[in-house]
Amino acid sequence: MSLITPRTPPGTMELLPRHQVAFQRLLDTIRRGYERFGFLPVETPVFETVETLLTKSGGETEKQVYFVQSTGAIQQGNKPEMALRFDLTVPLARYVAEHERDLAFPFRRYQIQRVYRGERAQRGRFREFYQCDIDVIGKDSLSPQYDAEIPAVIHHVFTELNFGGFTINVNNRKVLLGLLDGLGVSEADARVLVLREIDKLDKIGRDKVRDSLIGLGMADTAADTILSLIDAKGSNADTLAALNALGIDNDTFRQGVAELTTVIDGLRAFQVPDDAVRINLAIARGLDYYTGTVYETFLNDHPGIGSVCSGGRYDNLASHYTKSKLPGVGISIGATRLFYQLMEAGLIKDGAPTAQVLVTQMDPSLSADYFRIASDLRAAGINTEIQLDGGKLAKQMKYADRTGIPVAVLMGSDEKARGTATLKHLIRGEQIEVPLEELATRAKALLEG
Amino acid sequence: MSLITPRTPPGTMELLPRHQVAFQRLLDTIRRGYERFGFLPVETPVFETVETLLTKSGGETEKQVYFVQSTGAIQQGNKPEMALRFDLTVPLARYVAEHERDLAFPFRRYQIQRVYRGERAQRGRFREFYQCDIDVIGKDSLSPQYDAEIPAVIHHVFTELNFGGFTINVNNRKVLLGLLDGLGVSEADARVLVLREIDKLDKIGRDKVRDSLIGLGMADTAADTILSLIDAKGSNADTLAALNALGIDNDTFRQGVAELTTVIDGLRAFQVPDDAVRINLAIARGLDYYTGTVYETFLNDHPGIGSVCSGGRYDNLASHYTKSKLPGVGISIGATRLFYQLMEAGLIKDGAPTAQVLVTQMDPSLSADYFRIASDLRAAGINTEIQLDGGKLAKQMKYADRTGIPVAVLMGSDEKARGTATLKHLIRGEQIEVPLEELATRAKALLEG
């Protein structure tokens, strides 16, 4: 029989077990953080009906969709009825609209699942990746104070993740739009062009952006005003003061500044340190979707990774599926990409193996004793593996070394006669002989020591 | 704009949040149990290349596969290159063959992921469902003692799941084949026919099976011998004694009985109660795949659900992908079906909401205080939600009631002046006013009380 070369499908992240442990810990930390804020879990099917998924009129999204068809459907030449979700937002909208009467609002849900995009395969680009989302969905209305709670969640989760310093960038789309309006750029298309130029600030620098803005017909003073605001290095209070001092008084601007103030004030009450959050008028992400507050989060020591947690406020979640008005605010952590980038940067260590203790088999005639020891350790809450294949002890120890299991139990006929066993810490080299009835307690102490 | 009716794709299990909490607890319990025995996590992509997935020559499997294609591939009329996994065994085989050099053997892996089958949609049949698998894979060989450890895992997990009594049925395919050989049925096709009849014992009864066996050309005495063994109600020791007393001495039979004895003896040493495990010579599942020990597990009070955890021993995991011989033993819990059936039987209660405490907003002017209280409770490890929309207190309490959050914090200007807040247990009706600095401690006590 000819062999098939085993290969992981391109564009996916498949991990060796110890890395999987580390990744699982990442997901668990995020989940625990989301639950700490009272978000409720939701899981949706990996596929949605094509009708549900592709409500938006064509464009980039549709090109990246993976369609799903059974053998029968392909044979009959049918059009695909299902497609893999490309984000968790469309499934959330469908879920909330479908189960609206069974949910209590504001509905706080978290969802940690994989999504699929038909990206061109290249290093660091994934066709399958985890998103870890939270959203708070209101019915008819949702207080802007929720916009202040979201960065408190980000702060909690990234503190727990312990990947070093991070900065949560906050902006409000209404501030930008109101500002442009106040500076004489009130036509929608012109705004989009201006915002696109502003987005380039970090890449091409202030002078070039200024030239572009003036090229788009903006007055010199207007361009300077907006660039000074965006480039400001002062505190959040300074930025808010500068905004208030502009004397712009259109409704959009005033509402935006008020919301931004609510977020900054709220975060202080939520005990989030001032320097963890920065008003950044340059971030203007997802302008077709977000309508108020927007968030982007950067790791201070790894700006190249880009935003590791983004999101914002939207006016209406599920207008394609229900007449109810469902405003919301949410964020997403792209866990696969984050993990991959941190692994590339050498910041991810192998996770500890699941087994804490390995019961070795020195003497096959004592196997029932080894079984009993393993069973006792497990009953005491210690994750325990038992070597059942036996063979030379050196080989068994090599296995323990390779898998990283920190503690081994050894018992030969001498120990058996004395009613003892030997505990060996394989990393620290410590070794103690202990009475069998104390084995679990002493193993725990050794693991913690 | 015309609305699209939001609907969950047919054949999938989508849960409301509180049920999702209960389901998540089920998966967590299984995972914790698997880790207790030192199994390492693995996740594989949801799709595999068609070449990897469809190595077996056609048949039922291929008909049930879901193919995956990007928009571009469909437009170009290409044949699908990817398909959704239909179990976790094929991905495991591919994984072990691909990463063989990076794994330590025996390789103990668990995998808890969804699989996909193009079933005809009908109640209780799922196109997408979780499998929770463990396997121990040896290189070249794997001690039959691992066959004894697997039911110890099943026993641990189902005890922790707490769904009532259960029985792990154990058989060994070699015993059956050796027995048939000893009774004169040695031709492979005839064996398959006989085993198929034996499998019907529970459904059609002993007399009808006897008639069928004789109709297949088996001698009356042979039919009676096999039926007596299979129908035996004695202890496992009785069954082993009866097998040994048959005087059959072909290699297959003797090896099978020895392995079965190893399993039963081992389980005793693993401290699994005798009555949790039953040798059942009638179970003959997956005859094309398993080669030795097989397992099926039934809930004593819900036999109609069928086996909730099945598996067995196989000779060679990955012969399609590698020349290495990789014998293994494993089991699978079909978590989606199990949960669904228990829910239908009324045995699944809603899970507790993730939030333990709801901080209400009695007086909007105190919102910064509420933020600080929520933040303090969270820092103390209490999952806390805060009502930010405000509104009438009755409405906020109704929300707490609907979501099932057990404890509410209330603070008006009087309490604020006294430096206190009121903790109210919404289920027990208890209410206490406590100093703010004791709030977290007292809330914990109230939650535990």
C-alpha cells in the first residue's frame, strides 16, 4: 500500500501537546476573565446558512468565505446551502435575533470559537483561527457607561495574561466626525478620504499627512488643528480639555466628547490605571460598522504585532434579522494570531505537562501495587500517569524527561517490604523515601516546593 | 429592507446561555478527568485535506462527508481539496504520523472537538457534535495493561459527571473470534454473520438468535454454548472461569481470555468497584476496526440512550500515513448526544449564571461608587456584573431574577452616608447591611452559605 504524506492543512495552527497546553491556558485565562465580569457563554455551529451569512452585498467578505457541501449536494450540482462563519459577530446577530424572547437584556455574552477565512496561505496568516469575543447587547438602548466597562475587561484579561505592558487606545467616531464637520469637512466621501489619510500617520509621518489633507482641500489651519490633536502626547485629561477648548458645538462632536469623557471617568472608578488607557484620535477602525467608541490594544514591547484586542460600539446588531433595535459594544481577541506572534517572538514557553507524577514500573511483579499507588494519587487530586509498558528504568526515566513530568514514584521490592516508595523530583534532583500512606501528601509538597 | 428569518442550521445543537453553562461544565469535567490521568491536549484543524480524510475505500463514510471550498475554487469548478473531519481518529492518525519524531511514546492524548457528518436531519441526530476522545498510542507495542487503565478513566469521569449509576461493558474481540473458531465457525464471512446475529440478542431475544445461528449452519450445542456464555448473569470471575472451562485452546482464544483477565485484574488494582464493570461477550462493536478489548458504557437508569462511551484496542493507528507500527487503545464520549439525551430526560438543570453578584444602580449620582464596588468584588475573585443602564430598581431586580444571579448589592445615599451596602440573597431572601470594607468577604460567605 502506498503511503499518503501526512500534512496539516495549510493556513492552520496545529500545535505539539506542550504548546497546546500553553495555548489552552491562554484561552482559559481569557474565559475566566470574561466570566469574572459576568459574561455568559454562547457557542454557535461552525456553519451558518448562506442566506444568514452573506447578507451584506458581496465584496471582500464573500470572496473569503468557505462553502460547505455534502457529497450528495455536490453530485446533484446544487448551490452550497452552508458556509463556515468568518467571524463571531454575524452568528451573534443571528443568535440574538433568533432567541430574543429567551434572553435577558442587556445580554452579555462571550464566545470563544474558531472562524474561517479563505486567506491566501502565507506565514502568519490563518485560514482558521480563534476569536474570543465579548459583547453587551441592549434592547432599544444601552448606556454609554458600558463603553467604560469594556476596557476594564481588557485591562483585567491582559493583566492576567501577563504578556508585559499594554496600552488600550480609545477613540470615539463621533468625535472625529464632529471634528471634521466643525473643520468644514462635512461630506461623507470627503470624510472617508480624510480619515484614510489620518490612519497613515504612524507610517508616513505628520508632514506627508498634512500635505495630503491640504491636497484634499482642507484649510492649512484645519489640517494643523486636527494633526495637533491627533499627535498630542499629553494626558487623557489634556486631550479632553483640548477637545473642549476647540469651541466646536455640533451635536455629533459634543456627544462624542461626552461619551469619551464617560469612558475615561468610568475607567478611573473601575480602578484601571490612567496610563493603561490612552485617548488616540488617530484610531478610526471599522468605520462602516462602529458608530461611537472604538478600542485598539497594543503590547508596549511588541508594537509590531499590531492591535491584539479591538472593538467598539455599534448602533444596531441584527437589523438584517429583526426589527428590534439592538445597540451593543464589544471586543475581540484574535487568540491564534496573538499566540503565534508571541511564540515567534520567543515569549511562549511550553506549558507544563498535564501529568504531575509518573509512577514507574521497576518490578513487573509489583504492577498491582503501582496501579494502587497511581489510583491513590489521582484520588488525592494529583494528575498521575503510570508507566504500564515497563522495560528498563532508564528508558522510563527518559520518557519522564522527554514529557517533562516533574516527579517520579519508584518502588522496588525493598521499598515494598518497608511499606515505602521513593519520590524523585526529576528537575531538582531531590529524592525522598516516604511511607506509602503519606505518598500523596508528600508528592503534593514536593510539587509545590 | 426585507428581514431574513434567523435560524440555526439544522442538525446542530445550539443552547441558550444557561444550558451552555451546563454543557461547558460537562466538557470541563471530562477534560479535568482526562488530565487527571495525564492525557495531553491536542487540537487539529476542523478540515483535513480530502486525500488525508478519505483514505478508506468509499462506502458510508464518504457519503457523509462535508466538503469545503472557497468561493474561488467553486468558480473555477475545482474538485474540493478539503473536507470537515467526521471523527477524531483520522486526524489523530495523521497528527501522530506527521509529528511522530516530536512525540514521546506511549503518547497519551485527549481531544475535545466537534466533528461533522452529513446525517439526514432528524430529531436527536446531529450533523455537528462534540467528541471527547482519549487514546494511548504505543510505538511497535503497547502493554495490554493500558486496556485496564482505560475503564478506570471511564469510571473516574462518569463518577465525576454524576449522572447516576453506569456499567462499563468489556469484551475482547479475540475471545469471540477464538470461541467461534473453537466452535467450528472459522471462515471470516461466516463469523461476521454470526456476530451480527449475536448483536441482536437484546432486541430479538435468545430463541430467535438461536434459530438464526442454527440457520447459519452452527451445531445446536455450539449455539447453546455461545448463547449461554453471552447471556450469563454471573460475576466477571464466573465468566472468566466459564471461558477457561471450555477447553478451547486456539491462540486467539487464549490470548483474548488472558487480555480480558488482565483488564479485570487491573481494574481491581485501580480500585474500580467490581459492579461498575461487566464482561459482556455480546458487545462486538466496530469489528472492522478494533482488534482486542472493546468497551461500551451504559447509564443504568437510561439504557435507551445506548452506549455513552465506547472504544477499544486497535493494532495499528496510522498505516495509511507511516510505516511505523502504532498500536493503541482509546475511547470516545459523544458529549453533544449525551447532553441532548439527558436534557430530553429532564436530567440537565440550567447551569448557574457566570455572574455571582449583581451590583444594582439605585441612585445614578453614585455610579462611581457602584463601579468601585464591582471592581473590588472582581478583584476579590467574585464574578460580578454591574447594572449600568439604571432605571427602576424593580426592573433591575427582575433582570437579576431572570438571569438567576443569586446575590445583589444595593446602596442608596443612606447606606453611602453610613459607609455600608446591602447584600441581598435573591433566592433565599436573606438581606444584610455590611460595611463596605467587608463587602467581598461577606458576599463570599453569603454565596457559600
